[in-house]
Amino acid sequence: MTPPSPAASTLDARDHRVFDAVRELLASQGMQLSMDAVAQHAGCSKQTLYSRYGNKQELLKRVMQRHVCRATAGLRSLDGDDLRGSLLRFANDYLDHFNQPHVVQARRLIAAESSQFPQEARTLYQDGAGALALHVSEWLATRSAEGQLRHDDPHFMAELLLSMIAGLDFEKQRFHIPHRDAAVRRRWAEFSVDSFLRAFAAPDAATASYSNQHRSFS
């Protein structure tokens, strides 16, 4: 699987400051954040932002690429040698990220403003969730080609896997309903990954035990 760009190793200290500023501002200002606010928050000039990133849309794209790169690190790190281990690390990283308070708040604001900024909302989806699903589908297709997973539509498989991992937690966040704590999220990650493998593990890999018994997720 080709890693999303930019990888963390290619970012310098200024990139990190700017991307962290965007992340924090999305949680407080949503899609109404401005390059002026980013520059002030990151401690640099607006001219520096434009010369380095082009415009606000390109800057947001780079921030989304950083998120996707982090989210798929678990899949790339083991390169599929430990199928369940790779999927579990990905599932836990995915849930941990989306349960961070600034991410929860940013998602609420962006959803509320999507009708005012439809093009920006579509772009954020394509560069974020859409790109993540694409990279997961590529990884699953490779595992299928290696005989670890049953051959099926990798795009459908990726969307199903992401939906199983998320469950209703993100909806609960959006409506301010209590959701799973960290310990229960770990058990849910195991349940969703094991259930996915029970459905899609290749026949010759079916001897592995993907049990989903005796777990509570309340």
C-alpha cells in the first residue's frame, strides 16, 4: 500500500505548528477558519502560509493527508504479516483519533456548517474519509491477492470495515450522548475486527479463532 503523503518524517517544525493550529481552529471555528487566524495561531506570517501551502483549500488538504497517514500507520507498519494484529492496531488508532475532544468538536461544527459550505465540506470528505477508505481498500486488495482474505470488492470491504469499527460512537458524539470509554473501545475494536475476519478471512486461514463471545460493549 502506497503511504499517503505527506509522511510525518517529511514535515518540519513549522509544518507541525501550522497543522496543529489548523486542527485546533477547526474545533473552535469550523470551516470559517481563516488564513489570518492560522498564521496568528501558528506564529508565522500569512505570506508564509500562502507561499508554502498555496491557499486555504490546499492547506486543509495537507492536514487531511497527515490524518490519513497517521490513521493507516498500523496497516503499513506490519505490512500484513500479522493480519489480525495490523487490523487491530488500525481499529484502535482510528477510534482513539476520533474520540479526541478536538476531533469530536470539529466534526460537530463541520457537520453543522456543511450546508453553508457544501464545496468545502465535500473536499474535506474526499481528502479525509474518502482517502482513508481508498487506502484501506488498497491494503485489503493486497491481502486478498496474497491469499489472506477472501476475494471480494475491496471498496465495499473497506467501507464495511470502517463502519463496523465506528459503530454508533460517532453518532453518539454528534448528539452529545455518552459513548464508549477507552477500555470498552478496545473490546469493541477486537469484536469488529474479529467479526470482519470471520466474514472475509480466506478459507485456508479460517482455522484462526476470531471469537466474538463474552464481550460487553455498553
